[in-house]
Amino acid sequence: QVQLVESGGGLVQAGGSLRLSCVASGLIFSINYMGWYRRAPGKQRELVAGITSGGSTNYADSVKGRFTISRDNAKNTVYLQMNSLKPEDTAVYYCNSNYRGNSNWGQGTQVTVSS
């Protein structure tokens, strides 16, 4: 049974930083594409950042230069370092694993950025 458990969300002032973590179990972590998604109130879920098994990364235009995704295969963990946070980054952030279309989701962690 695959489990993805996010942590690190919270309330932060604009300009601040947070680091999200997602610990995976029940899968071969190193071969999975790992992604961070978010869903803001009244909006659809969107991809924030992703990292391939080989370490290549991709980002939404809205977070480029502010967010950094990384992974530690030894710890089955993917991270999202979020700097220079803006109120529009407020959302529930979800961790996702994907290997050849087999997709799994975490329960989400709330990030709230106050102005």
C-alpha cells in the first residue's frame, strides 16, 4: 500500500519561507517521478514543481526562482523549499508520485501566506 505523507505547512508572512516534506512508503521511490501540486480556494489543482528519477526538475512559471524541489532517495523523501512566499501561494499542497501512469497522492498540507 502506497502512502505519501506531507508535512511542513503552516502560516507565514509574505516574504517568508517554508519547506515541505513528503515521505513515501510502499513504492520504489527512486524510479518515481515526484511532484508537488497545489489547490487554491476556488481554483483547480495545478502542478507546482516536479522532479524525475534522474533529478531533472520543472516548475510552474509562477514559482520559478522562488521554489526548489529536491529529493533524497535514501530517505524516500521529496522536498519543496519555498522562499519569497506571496499571498497567492496560499493553497493546500499535495505530494504526488507517478510511475508509468500509476499515480498516488498524499493527504495535503495547508500553506497560508498572510500579507
